Amino acid sequence: MKTTKVKAKTKTVAAQRSSLPSSSQQSQQSSQQMRGGRLRHLIGICGLPRAQILRLFARADVFARARAQNKLPRPLAGKLIVNIFFESSTRTRTAFEASARQLGADVLNLDRITMAGETKNESLADTVRTVAAMGAAGIVLRHGEAGAAEEAMRAAPKTTAIINGGDGNNAHPTQGLSDAYTVRERYGESFSGLAIAIVGDILNSRVARSDARIFRALGAEDIRLVGPPKLCPQTMEKELRAKVTHDMDEGISGADVVVLLRMQRERAGKALFPSAAKYFREYGMTMRRLQTLTAKKRDAMIMHPGPINRGAEIESAVADGKHSYILRQITNGMAVRMATLAELLCEK
Ligand code: CP
């Protein structure tokens, strides 16, 4: 088996792509499910049937209600969850840690500084096997390389579930689930009539990929990818079965949901747009744009997976305004992570 050295260097986007051919995306998705369809790992959104997504949402509803009433059950008592994060994270790591602990699990956190691979050249597969041998029922992995979560899944024994906490520009399935859950909370389970615009650095974004795929899986037909040609190339249309436009005002016109993304500088490794001011002028979500949008769509949702860069892709007044669901996405992310952990770890 090809193994990734834990000393993870972020690959170029081209290299990441070549490490994850589209046939691999198909196989990754079938192997994350057991025979009969139940989820064994969560690596990506590809291939997740609508019914399975809705089942996770129904579970999240139960946890969200119990959490609000301070009556959470402890179905993960006695189980060990290990967060292995090769890249920084505020939301994902903390949401998984808090969710797991609130459901009774023991949680350990490994990051690049504390892992032997960083200085002793251990492969990702060996790190996964090592942590699994300590009895980890679940590993949440964040990694700079696309395909790393699939590699971890292949290395893991049957007793350890792998959850992708974001791998390169490939997938961030629990962010996609949290975002779709937030849209469902506002508009209901039928996404078929919704117009959804995803705006920004689509090319380098795992969130854009997971969001577009989950919105499509839930029935959305009008999905627009909006950004400058270099960050939102025409090829994305085929990859994500969505319409590409380079004109922000056209792209968000009549949208029920606008998902904003930050520049993924850590993946592209260089300036992604000639000038920050020009980017904000052409693609920033300003109050002026929001007013134009809400003149037609009174209830339009403004979303962002975070971290947000105020004044770069979103005006502060929009981020803090009444159309913003940014903090709601975070709150919902707790219930979604609880549902994911329970789904993978409680019915084996
Ligand atoms: N949205 C997201 O993945 O944020 P973090 O990098 O803080 O986990």
C-alpha cells in the first residue's frame, strides 16, 4: 500500500488532483458503507444516498433537542475518539471533541507537533494503526493532502471508524452535512426549488465540493459556482454538476442561499487574486449586494463555513446581520457531529 509520510507537505492542487482520480472518489464512497448501506466510515459525500443523509439529520434533530434540554444521553461512554489534525482547526476539532465528550466518550488530540511522524518519519497508515491498537473506536482526521482520509480508512482495522475532518481540497463531509442541515432547518427537506450560489475560491475548497455534492444529493438543481476564472474554472461545472459564472451579481441573483468561501492560501501557496480590494469589489458580499438580493428574496440565507475574513469576502455588517447563518452553522455542526459519531460507533 502506498503510504503518506506523516510529515505532510501541502501538495499543489495539480498534485492533489492526480492523487485522487475520479474513479477513486467512487470507490472511496462505496467502501465507507457496509454491505446493506450502513455507514462504517465517513470519507466524503459522493455516493451517500439522500435517505442516509436524512437519517443522519433525524439523528441530529434528536441530539439538538436533548442538548437544548440538557438531557444528552451518553451512548459513547467507554469509547475512545482520537482527533488527528495535521492542519489547524478551530471549528471542526473543537466540535468533534465537545460532541464526543458530551456523548460520554474519552477524547485524545494529536497534532503535528505531538506526532512521531513529524520528526520520526512515520507514515499516516502506521499512525492510524498505532492509534487503533490503543483501542480508538473512531479517528477524526484532518490532513493537507487530498485522499489522506481514504488512505487512513484502508489502514484502519474493522474496529476503528475513520471520519474525514477535511483532506486537502477533496472533501469536508461534516461541514457539508452541517451546512445542508442548516439549509434544511430554514427551508425544509426538499431542496429541489432552491437556488444556491457558492462563491469564492472554489478550486481549492473542500467545502465547496462537499456542499455542492450534498445540495445536489438532496435535490437542488440550481447550484451556481461563482468566482474568478482562475479560482472557479469552467471545468468545475462537470466535476460538481453545477453552473459556473464569473459574475458575482449574476451568480447570486435570485439565490435562496449564498455560501461564501475564503481564499485557501495555504493550499494554493501564492496570491490567488491580484488585489484584495479588487476581489472584494468583484466578489465580496457587501451590504449593497445583500440589499439587491433580499429585495427579491426576502429570506435569503448568507452562509460561510469559517473562518471568515471580514472585508475580504464578506462585509462585517453582512456577517453580523440578520441574514447571516454563520453562527447557526457552528451550533448545528455540534448536533451533526454527534449524529455522525453515534451513527458510526453505536451500532456495530
Ligand atoms: N470550517 C472549518 O473547517 O473550520 P476549521 O478549519 O476551524 O475547522
